[in-house]
Amino acid sequence: MKMSHSMQSDSAGPVWGLILGVILMMVGIGIGIYVRSSEPGGSLDESLAMSAVTAGALLAVYASREIRRSHR
């Protein structure tokens, strides 16, 4: 068995997915706050913010599910 195979972590992928999902949700919330605080916001900005939050939430939930499943 190669040494590199024994040093690999099975949960590294889902952990990065969880981190990326949380970052994506924070970016979406930031865009949403920016749209609300600016003068007339376009519907494209609001839908971009909502899409980023939704994609981040789905990614975080899926990654956390994979983390829980791998520990069983």
C-alpha cells in the first residue's frame, strides 16, 4: 500500500463542501443587504442574492449529511 493512500482523509471533500456552502450563504446575505441598502435595487440583484443563499444552504446540508453518514 502506498504511503499517500494511507494519509488521505475520507471526510476532506464534505468538509470543504460545508465550508464553501457557509461562505456562499454569507455572500448571498451580503448581496441581499447591499441591495436593500442601495437606492432602487434591480430584481436581478435580489434573485442573485436569493440564488446564492439557496445554493449555499443546499451545499451545506448535503455536505453535513455526507459527514454524518461517513462516521457511521
